[in-house]
Amino acid sequence: MKKNIDVNYEKILMDSGMPTTDQAVRAQFEILVKQEGLITNTSRMSPFWRLITAIVTTPFLWLKDALINTVLKNSFLATATGPFLDLFAWAVNIERKAALAASGVIHFYKTDDKQPITIKAGTIVQSERIDGVIYQLRVTNDIIIPAGVSALAVPVEAVSSGAGYNLAPGYYRILPQSVPGISYCANEENWLTQPGAEQESDGDLRPRIRNQYNLVSNYHTDAVYRGMISSIVGLNSERVYFVHDAPRGPGTADVYLLLDTGVISQPFVDAINDYVMAQGHHGHGDDLRCFALPETHHDLSVSLYLDHELEGEEQARLIDNVAHLIRCAFRENNQFNVVKVWPYSRYSFSQLGREIHRHFGVDSVVFSIGDITSGLAIPRLNNLTVSVDHG
């Protein structure tokens, strides 16, 4: 993943000889005044001189700020933002992706499989509170679980758009209003058929635009396939990984996909493969198949040490919040601003410890495992245990 470039346009103007500060503009103006010889009283005590100086310097500084923050900044793809970045996108025939609500299925389990049960449209299934936020899904249609069937996958969608709803399996299991005849419900593996997303950010749109410059032909290049795949809402162009080892012979390649939040589901991958191959968007003779990024699974125990006693409810809340932060780092939710696991990288538990210190102010954090080094795989949590000790 390439880092954003940091351009100091004000320094560029200064290096070219343009005054950019109030003092520099005044000094340059005084030089011009002396050269012309029109004003002789340039004393700081002169109201006329102060007025003339303000009339000259203030608009100049306004124009300087406009030149830096509007003209120069938005003249280059690396630093353009907002509607100016949309113009860059238009120039390469793409547009900013709109926000989208997550959709998928929740499995509802009956107390008595002999009785038919109707799950009404609008039934809410929600997560527990994650750093003060509860995420909710609603059933999209009336669904009947017939007699003789103990459980059924029921279509649901998020109550609002955003990637925050792309929670990992097991998060959605609370019915705020009980459903007669239902013992429990849960989002299980492959529940997420369409990831949710916010409106595409400048940071995500910019690399998609940059990728378009690599499209030297209609087919047969990574850039074409990257642009094609990342045009789908919920996918980022920098979370698409190619393997060119001709796994099925010449003209074949594999693509591995990663979501920022949650676990990519097989139905979603199947839809992408259908778009690329079955709908004819691939190159002549190409055989490109998409897969969810491989995973490595890790058991993790975390001990939190405090110098003071916590009451039962406070301690339970601390344990839950720390667990949610750790799960966020492993891409199960996106509620915290923390460093996340990546393929082809080393995940630092010392960094995770610093983030736990910063968010919760514990005295010490001890992890049961060391850093995780990844190849073409994303680390996932298998079992997570968080405990609190005093002393």
C-alpha cells in the first residue's frame, strides 16, 4: 500500500521567491515604494502608511491562501479533494461510489421445529454495544419457517449505510423484541452477501483514479481487473491482491480480496466472479478467479493489570471494550482508530498494547503470543480471552 505524498505548496512558493507571510509581503512592498519614490512618510506611526500597507498586504495574503489551498492543492491528483477530485475521476471515466447499506442473512432458530413461525418484515436484530454504539439489522420481508424446519436463513439489511455494519460472524445475536417461537438468532459464516460502505472517501477514490492511468489496453492487465473489481461497492482498490502463477495453466490468475471490516463471504465472492467471468468483462483467453484472502487463526489471551480495584460492572465493561478494540484490530469491527492486521506485514502487539493504554489507561498489558508475520493471508482471531488482574 503506497503512502500519501505530503506536498508543502507554501514552501514551493517561498522557494520560487514569492512572499508568503505578512512580514515578507510588507518588506517587498516597502522595497517597491522606495523604488517608485511616491510615498516618503513610511513611519509606523503614520495612519496613512498603515492604511496603504493593509490595503496591499491583506488581499495579497487572501490570494496567496487561495492559490495554495484551492488552486495548487486541487491541481494535482495527489492532493485534490472533494468536488475537484470528482473532476479527476470524471476525466478517467469513473465516479465516486455511493454509500450502501449492508445486506445478508441471519439464521433464526425455533424453540419447536414442529410449528411454523413467521418472521415479520422489520424485525430488528442487533449487536451488543460496541464502544457505545449498537448496530442493527432489519428483516426485509415476511419469512415463514415451515413446520419440520428448525432454522432458516432470513434476509436482512442494515438500518443505515456504512462499513460499520459489516461485523464478523457472531456479533448480531440480540433480539430487542422477542419473536414468539424463536429461541435465538445469529449471523453465521458467510452471512454478509453485500458489504455496506460509506460514500467513497477521497482516500479511497484517489488510488482508483491513479489505477486508471495504468489502463493501456482493454484487457490483460492487472490495472483493468483492479479497476473492474474495485468499482464494486464495498471493495477498495488497495485490498486486491494478484497471484500470477498460472494456477490453471497459461492465461490464468487468482485474485484475493479483503474487506476493511468484517469477513468477506462466499456469496459475495461468487457475485464478483460472475461479474468478471460470466458477464464477459474478462480478456480473451483469460481465466481470472477471485477468492477471499486466506486466513491464519490465532488464540490470544490478554491480561490487563490495574493499580486499583474495579467493581463488577465496571470491570466487565472494561473487558468488553478491550475485547472489541482487539477485535477491531483484527478487522471484526471498525469502531476504534487502531492499527489493523494486514497481509504481507508484521502485526505488532507492542503497538496494540500502546493503543489499549491510550484508550483505557490500564497499567500494563500482557499478551500470550508475539508478533504475527503474514504472507498472503490475513490474521484472524480464533479464541480471545481478556482478564483483569490487580497489583
